[in-house]
Amino acid sequence: MALDPETFDALIDTVRRFVAERLRPLEAQVEADDAIPAEIVAEMRDMGLFGLSIAEEYGGLGLTMYEEARIGIEMGRTTPAFRSTFGTNVGIGSQGLVMAGTPEQKAQWLPRIASGEVVTSFALTEPDAGSDSGSVKTRAVKDGDVYRLTGTKRYITNADKADLFTVMARTGPEVGARGVSAFLVPRDLPGLSIGEPEKKMGQKGAKVADVNFDDVAVPAANRLGAEGEGFKIAMRVLDRGRLHIASVCVGVAERLIADCVGYATTRSQFGKPIAEHQLIQGMIADSKTEALAARALVLETAHAKDAGKDVVMESAAAKYYASEMVGRVADRAVQIYGGAGYIADYGIERLYRDVRLFRIYEGTSQIQQIIIARETIKRGG
Ligand SMILES: Cc1cc2nc3c(=O)[nH]c(=O)nc-3n(C[C@H](O)[C@H](O)[C@H](O)COP(=O)(O)OP(=O)(O)OC[C@H]3O[C@@H](n4cnc5c(N)ncnc54)[C@H](O)[C@@H]3O)c2cc1C
């Protein structure tokens, strides 16, 4: 159920001030340290950010998709790694449990996920199973009242600090997605180990690492849904996750446009602010138009999801358009800043690197295109 308008406006206002006053001043530090300061994580917990999408009965804020997308836009106005700190708890790490968990599983985990005491991760990708995620090789073999998991998951966000993984593993002999099941796997089970965090292009402060399973005995009670339902659960989780990521893309684009306007109105060349040169105005106009279009698509799709409509196609379209859009906006921002756009002090090159990831994870742009086309053809237009 949606919050009452006053409470929601107050929440948006609190997040906006948190981003402006607490997070933005720390952007360069997060980039240099490749870590989010502990006091910021504590403040995020206090604000309830880890439990945005978890029902109030489990201690979360129980936001609708529309409300979550509005928060995503606000969080997009700073280094995306800040959002990643709680992003897996709000999205891909917890939603399998929210959507397919039993009352016992939910009662065991959701209150601590909502409070941020337990950090979650979503482990689908493997060295040989990326876009073709239905081809995962990690095996889960039933052995009495446990499943024995063996395999490797790759590029898992927040693996370095996660306490609980939602893991997709193969339980059946079927080839492809039908033999995949989902499991809740606590980090402290014997045989589970985490690799070294990867060195990566951007989004410093948000780490990814391998998660290795060497004959890990997972209680059968930790399976989410029925055997063979894991892939379906993962795809439902990603439908929601894609809309969330799209909202963050809108926020980053709006931030970059504001930065560009600030720079272009103060930097002068040929005797006037560069904002008065029409070729610069053309770039600002293109960025603004595309950001407005993405915002409208994201929020309309979020409303439709809240109304119970099937938004598989629209979520893919929102993620595809918004992630490609913010890439173009970041590229124009570097151009508008000129040499300064390429220099670290101004922060534009950092966001340019950060936003590149949005076109890759939670399904690449090509995978979104495939979903959009498939669903459009299925619907007959
Ligand atoms: C920083 C980061 C964080 C991540 N976090 C997580 C996480 O928390 N959990 C998780 O499970 N995964 C995570 N991932 C993995 C991510 O989801 C995958 O990298 C992504 O889905 C692409 O898979 P891949 O890297 O194997 O690329 P590939 O699938 O090998 O794709 C390579 C290229 O081929 C294209 N391609 C593939 N198939 C087709 C096709 N049928 N038609 C046309 N083109 C195609 C792709 O679009 C891409 O351009 C993360 C990745 C990164 C980099």
C-alpha cells in the first residue's frame, strides 16, 4: 500500500537532503578509498533504506514500485555505489525471498534484511553462464535433508560483505532453465568462500567477487519455491530490478544535466558563457529531452506494475532506454566540460565510467532488446 502523500514527500525530502549534504561531499573519498564509510552505512540503516521494498510487517517501509523508483531517482544524483550499498537488500538480493519465500523463511530473514543487519547478494552469473543465465552449471544435489552445492558464481555485487546469498543452482537433469532451483545460502556454511574483489572500471565503493561453493550443505528448507522454479523466480526478480536500475539512470542523468548547466553558465569562451553557444545548447536540449522521456517511461511502468499489470516488456524497455540514455548524457557532459570533463577533479569522468555498468548488468542492452522484441511480437504489437 502506498504511503500517505505527506509521509512520502517527507521521505523524498530526507533522501534528497541526505544525498546533497552527506553523500555528495564524500564522492571523491569513496572513489579514492573504494569503500563506503561505516557511518554512512549506519545512517542508511537508520533511514530505513535497506528495507525500502520489504513489507512493513517485516520492518521495512513497504514502498510501492512507483515510490521505490522515486527514491532510485534521488539516489541516482550521487555516486551509484552509495545506492549499491543497500541496493541488493532492496532488490535482487531479497526479492526472491519476498516473492517466493515461505512465511517461515520470511520471518527468519526479512526483518534483519530490512534493518540492514543482514546484507544480501544475488548469485546467478557464472564464468560460463552470463546472458545465457539459464545454462548455469552450479549443481545442487539432494542428499537427505540438505542440498550439496558445488560451483562458482562470478561478479557478485556485495559478495564481500553479504551474509545471505540467493543462489540459482541446477537440481534437475533438464538442460536449460527448467532444471534450475533457487536457494537461500548463509555465508557461514562450511565450503562457501569468497574471492578477492575484482578491479573494475568504475562504481568504486561497490565490490564484486566470485562466490565459490565446494560441497556446501544447504538445508532443504532453504530452497525458494519448488524444484525447477529457480529461473522463473530469478526472472521475476530481475523485472523489478530493471525498473529500479532504470530509475537510478534517470537520477544520474538529471544530476549530470544540472552539473552541465552549472558549468556552462560560468565557463566563458569567445566572450560569453559557453551556455550561450547554440551548439552547447543543442547538447543540453538533447540530454534534457532524453532524461524527461526516460523519467516518464520509468514512472509510468512503475505505476503499471503497482496496478498489477504485466510489465516484462516495459521494464526491459525502461532499463534499455534509460541505461543507454545516461550513457549519452554522460558522454555529452564530458564534451560540455571540455578538458575539465576528462580531469578527475570535476567528477564528470568518474560518472562517465560509473554509468557504463548500467548497460551491462541485470541483463545487457542486447538481452533487453531480445525481451522487448519477444514480448512485443507475443502481444501482437
Ligand atoms: C560490476 C558488475 C556487477 C554484477 N553484479 C552481479 C550480481 O550481483 N549478480 C549476478 O548474478 N551477476 C552480476 N553481474 C553479472 C552481469 O549480470 C553479467 O556480466 C551480464 O549479465 C552479462 O553477462 P556476461 O558478462 O557473461 O557477458 P556475455 O553474456 O558473455 O555477453 C557478451 C556480449 O554478448 C552479447 N550477447 C550475449 N548473448 C547474446 C544474444 N543472444 N544476442 C545478442 N548479443 C548477445 C551481450 O549483450 C554482450 O554484449 C555483474 C557484473 C558486473 C560487471
